[in-house]
Amino acid sequence: MNFQRGTVVRSKAGHDKGSFFVVLETDGDTALISDGSSRPVSAPKRKKLRHLAFTRTVLCEQSLKDNSKICEAIETFRKKAAAF
């Protein structure tokens, strides 16, 4: 699994299970993640990598600077997940 900056991930455990986030930074076995709304870029959540399922989507660097752009990018994944 390659969790690089900008990778869209889904939470596999915790109260946010099933939610989509974007990886802002990785450090050993943890990652700082943001969804742009409940977890803004200014206050990301630290989560263990084993509790994250990565997608093959990586957002460009410009999309990671602004909470609204992160929300827009993640909305696509939320809609697809709701369809299932």
C-alpha cells in the first residue's frame, strides 16, 4: 500500500468508519487525514495506516490547499459509496 500525499482513503475503523479522507502527510505507521469539513486542513486527524483503505486516486497538490476543494473531490467518492 502506498499512502502518499493526496491519496484518497476510506476509514475502516472508528466512529468515522466508511468516511472518505485525503492523506496530507504520513509518518511511520500513521497518517494525517482531512475531509475538508469536520476535519479541516488546519486540524487534521491522525489515524493508523492499518485503519485506512486506500483508493487508486491521488489528488493534485492544488486541491490540497483549500478545504472546499478537498470537499468537492471527496464528494464523488461519497456519492459512489451511497449508491452501493
